[in-house]
Amino acid sequence: MKRSRLKMFKVTSMTISVLGVLMIVATLAILAYFGFQSLSSFISDDASNSNANEELAAIKSDYATLEAQYNELEIQVEATNDKDLKTKFDNAKIELVKADQAITDVESAIAVNKSPDEINERLQEAKSQLQTAKSSLVTIRSQVSG
């Protein structure tokens, strides 16, 4: 009977040891998986932010050029003394201010680490608003020339 208990004790002890090792291996595998996912997500987000920063720099450059063109045109519009043209120019200038606000929105989204989808949405809005401001400039410029 003593040998039977000893044998049963050995089997139980061995089973517990094997299960313990399996649980440790499973825990390490799970932690490694989550660590890899986290690292992968971090790298992906970092790449997205880098791309967003490049696009933002390009948009800011376009905005600076457009603002300079608006400032040049403003001098010409003021020289015409045409109130209707001045009003149209003021409305066009509002589009430029909206573009500036859209760029600021992109900067704030990047600064607070918004999701890449949110940043891309704001980038598209800024590009669209900048295009509207360019169209308004072309329209006013044609009226000044014409």
C-alpha cells in the first residue's frame, strides 16, 4: 500500500509540474503576442504620423505661397476703388482664413495623437479648403485683369 501511495504521489507531482511548465509557456506566448501587436501598432502609427507631417508641411508651403498671392492681389484690388470687387475679394479672403483654420486643425490632431483616420480626414479637409481658396483667388484675379 505504501508503494501505491508513493507511485500515486510521483504521478500527481509529475502531472502538476508538467501543467505548471505548460502554463508558464502559454503565459509567455500570450505576453509575446500582445507585445508584438503593441510594437507593430506603434510602428504603424509612427509611420502614419510621419507621412501626415510630410503632407502637412506641403500644405503649409502651398498656403504660404497662396497667402503671398492674396497679399499681392489685395493691393491691386484696393487700387481699383471698385466696392463690388472689394467685397468679392473679402469673401475670397475668408476662404483663405478657413484654409488656415483647417491647417491648424490638422496640426492639433497630430499633436494630440488622434487616430490616423481622423488625421487623414482633416488633411483632406485642409487640401479641399486650400483648393477652394485657390479657386477664389483665380476668380478675383480674372475680374481685376478683365
